[in-house]
Amino acid sequence: MQGNINQDGLLALYTYNIYANKLVLDVVENLTDKEFAQECSPSRGSVHGLLSHMLECEAFFLAQCQAHPFELEFGDLSALANIRRYWHKLEQEQLSYIGSLNQADLIRDIQVQLREQKLIFPVWQLLVQALIHSVHHRGELSIVLSALNHPLPTLDIILHFIKQSEQNWPYT
């Protein structure tokens, strides 16, 4: 299937991603250090491991789109405050980059090496991959955080759209 997404669609999705990540980080702030590091995730070990992985993947796919070598420049991700700070910086870079793209940029092919295999994707697909990957892990975090008695609020994108348009959610 060919097709693509335009800049406005990507910006809407990335703005939601920022909103959803902030909700997650706000809940994670209530965890004890033990809960933050506790082995409870089937994919990444701990809440800390999940958040670090999400941040690193979002940064990886942005670097690929920008044709920059991917180098972890985050420094120490052991503390939630550092994860939040680096994520905020990355979010600004993501929005700036997407804001600079035109339709030709979005369909430009990028070669990505995953393990030993070189694959080719248009820019828009790599940007969508970063988003959907984070959605997947936020779902996992929802289960993990609920098990730790720190449930996430509803992360439905419609709530984000309602807040942006200053409407009221009809359900409580």
C-alpha cells in the first residue's frame, strides 16, 4: 500500500504523543524509587526501562529521518527528571522538524539499517512508526502502572482533541 500522511496530520499526532507522554510521566512521578526500578514489564523489565526505551526509539527514528547518525546523547537516564528533560528537548526537535517538512520531504525515501538488514521507508512512515511504537508501550505501561496501584488516566486521543478545542467531555 502506498499513500502517505500530510504535515498537519503528523503534527496533530505528534502533539497528541506529547500530551499522552506527559500524562504518563506525571503518573510515574508518584512511583517510589523501588516501583520505578521494579521488574514488572514483560518487554523492558521496569517502568524505567520502558520509558528509556520509548525515548530512545523516538530519538532513533527522528535521527534516521534527519539523516543524522544515531548517537545516544541523553547522558544519565536513571532519574525520571532526566528522562522528562530529555524527552521535552526531543519533543521540541520533533515538532520543529515536522514543521519544516513539505510533501516532497514526507515521501522522500530513507535507508535504515535494523540489525544487519538495510530497509527503505519514506520519511512519513518512520515518523508514524515512532508514534505507534510509543502508543504500544503506553498500553503496556497502563497495565504495569495499574498493577503498581498507579493507574493512568484515559489516554484516548479524542480527549486531547476535546481539550484543544475547549469542549467538555460528556462522560465523567
